[in-house]
Amino acid sequence: YSALFGVHEKLSETFGHRLGAVEFPPKKFWHMDSEAINQRREALTKYFHQVIQNVDTHLLLERLFLKLQVVS
């Protein structure tokens, strides 16, 4: 989760206003059972779909993800 939140922060720095009202899902769930895990997965999927729809510079996103893979 923290690595994905780092991606969100970097996207916010890079694209700022172009992200619009895209919000990163909250970190904490009280009970991390299978339902909560699925909800988090769905929320993160929705987040990244919204990012892609709001940011038309896919090459920069690709570079950011590749850089994060190397660092992680």
C-alpha cells in the first residue's frame, strides 16, 4: 500500500490539476478479511482507471512505474 501511495504522491506532484478529483483510497480497514481485501483492490483499480482517464501522458506514467519497479 505504501508503495502505491508513493506513486499517488508522485502523480500528484507531476500532474497536479490534471488529476482532478481523483482520490487515493484510504489506508486503514478495521478488519482485513477477504471482503476488505477485495474492497481495497477494487478501490485501487478504480483509482488507477480514473488516473489513466484524467492524465493523457501515458509515457510519463510508464516511466514512473518502471522507475518504481527498479527502486522497489
